Amino acid sequence: MSTKGKPVLGRGLASLIPRSPAPVPLVGRQDEGETNNAVANIDIEKIRPNPFQPRADFDQVELDELRRSIQEKGIIQPITVCRVEGGYQLISGERRLRASREAGLTQIPAYIIKIQSREELLELALIENLQRSNLNPIEVAISYRRLTEELNYTIEQVSQKTGKDRSTITNFLRLLKLPETIQHAVRKGTVSAGHARALITIEDPKRQMEIFDKIVQRGMSVREVEKAVRETGSASSPKPKAGRHSPSFTPSTAVSSIEEKLRQKLGTKVEVRDMADGKGMILIEYYSLDDLDRLLDLFSSIQT
């Protein structure tokens, strides 16, 4: 999909939609069926769910709190919709819509905009939700993947549209390589994204699940998981041959510290192999051609 001439939506729909300083009452202007780029009250029963909604998990406790707030104070911020035949298509505001239904409302204030294509609807829905802080890491990763796979955006284009660093986007995408069991745990908050990123570096699926089980059972910290992962890497490295000058693949504390610094700088897995006579090698992993381009850009920017 070509993106030439399209506006950058890094600020999400907030840059397009006026913010209301006070709750929007369910009185006054009704939608007459033609005007766009305006707020009007619309019938809730005519709103179709957004098929591109990136959020899959809705906390009922939070929905109950929002419902009570709506019953007491009204809708603070209108939802966003576009017109479709026979009604409206939701773009953003699913939690507000659900809570309003549970509160017994029959109408809701909505900002109505005009959408030109399915692709634009997908882009708006995903990017608007990516600006919010209550998506879990897997939902964020899936949103990034949909932008790259369904809209054919490069990592660079996703970075420009969302305002996120390419390394941040790549790190989220890596979470989708984890087994479904671990992804589900990240969704539910049983393990953090930090735990998950450490587990990604383990190549042996069996060992990966062993450490995951320990995280759940013992409540291991991210640092403890990283230590266990390093020990796993050391155990799986080729054993040194007999002899004074044989290579050793067990990293020292200093080498481990260097590895961690390189991982943070490069945004990817880095392994420093400390060998005999002060020699060694640095292995840098990349996950796609776009990720390789990102690393090459980083290297080319280094002052010599």
C-alpha cells in the first residue's frame, strides 16, 4: 500500500479530534445523517463493532468502574465513528461504548469522520489504540504486525506513523515468536514483557518452558531470569577442548555487562564470546531484513 501524500498520524486521533473540557451531555445536537468532522449524539444500537480492534482483553472490573463514572458524570470524551450503510462503524472508544451499553444508555456522543478506504480504517484504529497505555504487550505486538503485514508498511514507516523507535517496534514483534502459553501469560500479566524478552533468547523450547514455569511458580525477577538464561547459554556452548589455550565460551561478569550494554544500544540479542589469549567474537542477531537495515544504519552513524 502506498503511503505517499498521507498524513503522519503519530499523535493518533487526538490531533484530529477536539478534546471536550467537560462531560458531553446526551442532549442537543442529533446526527442528521450527512455532516462529518463533527460531534453528534447517535443511537448505540446502530454502531457496528470495529473489526480491526487490537484490544482483545477487557477487564470487567475496569468496565464496571467506567460504567459507574458514566452514570455519574456522563461521557467525558466522545467515541469516534465513520458512516457506513445503515449506521456507523466504530473506530475508537470500545471501552466507552461497552460501558455505556452496560449503563443503559441508548445514545452516545460521537465524533463522526469520513473514511476513504478499509486500509485507512485499519490504520486509524491501530494507530489510535497504540497511543493508549492500557494495551498489553502482545496486543501492541499484534498491532505492529498488522501494520506490516496487512498494510505492507516497513518498520521505518511504522516508526514514523506511531512515533516509536524502530528498536522498540522490533522488540515487540519478537514477542510473537514465543509459544502461545507464554504469550497468554504476558496478556494476563502473569509474566512481564521483560521476562518474555529474556525468554526469547533461549533457543531450546524445552528449556524455555522450564524457566517460564519457574517464573510462574517462584515469582522470579527479570534479573533472575536473565541470569538463568545466561547460564543456559553457557551450558549449551561447546565444551572447551583440553589444553591451555582452548577457547572458553563462559562469559565473565565484565563480558556479561558488555553484552547487556550492547543489547540495550542495539535493541537485539548480542552474545560476546570470550576466548583464549584475549580474543573473542561478538554475535549480533537480527530478525528481518528491515531489522538488518536498522542495525546497518546504527553502525553507519558511529563517528570514526
